[in-house]
Amino acid sequence: MPDATQAPSFDPPGFALPGLTLGVASAATQIEGGDADTNWHRWADVPGRIADGTTPRRAADHWNRVEQDTALLGELGIGHYRMGLEWARIEPSPGHFDRTAINHYRDELTALRAAGITPLVTLHHFNNPGWFEAAGGWEARHALTVFDRYVDYVLVNLGDLVDEWITLNEPNVYATKGWVDGDWPPGVSGSIRRAQKVMQTMAAAHIRTYLTIHRAWPRAKVGVANHLRAFAPKRRWNPLDRVSARGAEYLFQTALTRAFSVGRFLAPFVQPPDIDPGHYYDFQGINYYTRSSVTGLADGVARRVPVNDLGWEIHPAGLVEVARWTHERYPGPIWITENGTPDAADAFRPLFLHDHLKAIAGSGLPIERFYHWCFTDNFEWAEGEEPRFGLVALDYPTQQRTVRESGRFYADIIANRGVTAAAYRRWVLGRHYPRNDA
Ligand code: FCB
């Protein structure tokens, strides 16, 4: 806790974070637990699809622990919380809405606000109702109007409690995992064409939702949580790798960011007849985790670099690189809507946090928010419960929550609005990243 009588010292190697507000992020399917009939529940029920055989049914049991988790946010001084809604709970069958479920979210939002915590609410985070998925999901002809109906219901019932919205989480990851890699639902492999179609539909869904929210709540802030990756040629000077890296970047994020931000759908997208070019974001939300090393059609991880528990490269400079890229094309406030790392031992997470925040501090970019992924450990999609992304450790069988040292560090950064020299010595000094050449 800071000493109120004395301003915190940011003498090097400390640094202040003026203008940056910190929070934590989560997603409904990853933390709530329970038996909602989602695409992920159905997917996880087929043996072999989730690395450790778990399902979203246990997760962090957040549905039953809202009070406890809200209190813990408060204890750590966290004033901004990104949370998701479970569409399948809200609309368990087509056009039928569940009052109990929506009231549960009303209660949660009310409790957060009463605790002085500002919610940022995600409408779609990889999670479809089972019935929507079975009817073709985002490839179905009526996907957009079905999604509109859900959005309308949410706005009427929660709109008075929410000022900040994320329409969609990472359409590029969702489409690539589901239609190219095939290891996420709906499990289609190798169809770049269908993945592009899904991204196009989701970009259109964002724009429609952006307009709908603003019609109802003109002062609301609305954006996408856009997964942006740093792309690098595997062989730095190899012309083929350089072209491949640009190509991968274009297909994965460049065209998509343009489509949802300003309504311009360049090839391979097709301009939807009912969408005019415009300005469709109040902030640019960025989820940043890693850098891809590209050669030919393959994208992977460079050798001899720092890596996390899942083998992803740790590359803090990439966060500012993608933020700058975004800002040059789509100026306006930037919110880092996710950044974090799997680190079960909590051995290098404090260093990771420090390095990413330090990169922001020196960037000169209008980065207003930073949401750490995640608050507590949770169900990490096809990887299951194994990867540990939380500032708070979760013992799954007992559901015991234990704040990690990185969580204490984060609370200290929030309280002091920066990394003090003392915090640096206590939490950062002497830590190292694992490397993939070790
Ligand atoms: C992002 C997802 C989030 C979480 C992190 C680790 O791609 O948006 O749900 O799984 O990765």
C-alpha cells in the first residue's frame, strides 16, 4: 500500500503510468462453470478434443461465486473488470429468453458498480448457444439477424448498467481455430475461404451492433477485442519469408481490422451492400500475446527466444508495434483489452507485466486502458484447465482462490499508478524468462 504522506518514487528502474487505467479481463465460458448448452460444452464432451480432458462445466465456478470474486477484485483495488455474457444462458432456445439468467447478470453488474468497479462487457467471446451452432452458426444465412435479436434483448435489459461494450472477441482467432486449424468448434480444417467468410460476417455483426448500441445509448463506448499479433519473417532477410509474413498478417488481421473499424471490406472480403464506409469504433481494443515467425505457409515460434508455458514467444515490444500499427491507420483511444501469460509457477509473470507496461509507458501512444488476462485461472479452451493465466491461482477441486505474487504486484501498480523503484526490487529484479534454446 502506498504511504499517503509521501508520493511514490518512480526513480529508475521504476516508472509512472500517467493516463493508463488498469483492470482485469475474463470471459463467461472460461470462468462461470455449469451446464449451459454452448458450442464449447458440446465440443468438450467429445473425448480427445480438450488437451487435459476437462470441460467448461467446472471452470472457476464464477456463476456461484460472483460475490466472492467481486470482493476479491475490490481487495486488490481493481477498478475495471472486463466480463463476458453467456449467450446460451440468456437465450437457451431460439427467441426464448431466460429472465433468471439476465437478472443474474443484472445483479452482478449492480454489485460491481456498487463496489466502484466499471464493467466492460463482451457480447460474444467464442461462445455460441448449441442451437445456434447446430443451425450453421456464423455461416448460417440468418446469423446476423439472430445475433441482432440477442443484442437487442441484452441492451434492453442491461443497457442501463453498462457504459462500455465489446461486441466481439477476436473474430480472427475464432475463425482460424474453427475453420483452418480445426481444433476448435465447429472443427473444420483447412478452409481459409470459409474462415474469411466467417470473419466478414463477424465484421458486419460488429458494425450492426455498434450502430444499435449507439442508437440506444449514444454515450456508450463500443469496440472489438481485436487479436493482433506481431508477424516476422522466420529468416529475416529471406524475400520469400518476408512476403509470407506480410501475407499471413494481411489475411489474419489487416483486412479484418479495416473492415470492422471503417466498414471497408477489401479482398478477400466483399463489401456488404448494406454497410457504408464510416467510423465504427470508440476505442481500438487490442488483445496482444505474442509474435509469429513465418516461413512459407507455416507460422510458428522463432528459435532461441523467451517463451511462456505454452511455448509462445514473449515479445513485449510487439505490443507497442501492433498498437502503433493500429493508431497510424485508425486513430483514437487504444484499450489493451487482453495481455497476459501462462506461467503456472508465477516465476516470470511479474517480469512479463513489467516489460509490457514499460513498453506502453515509453510509447507515446494514447493507450488508455490495460486489462490483464486473466483475473483467476480458468478454462483455456482446447488447452483445458492446465495453462495458468491468473493473477489469482485457482485450486480447481476446492475452488480455493490464492492471490499470486504477480497479483500483489499488479495491485501495487494500480495503487501507485506505476511501478515504483521499491516494487521493482521486490517483484521484478532477478527474474528471467524461460527460453526455447535452454
Ligand atoms: C485469447 C482469448 C482469451 C484467452 C487468451 C489466453 O486469445 O481471447 O479467451 O483464452 O487468449
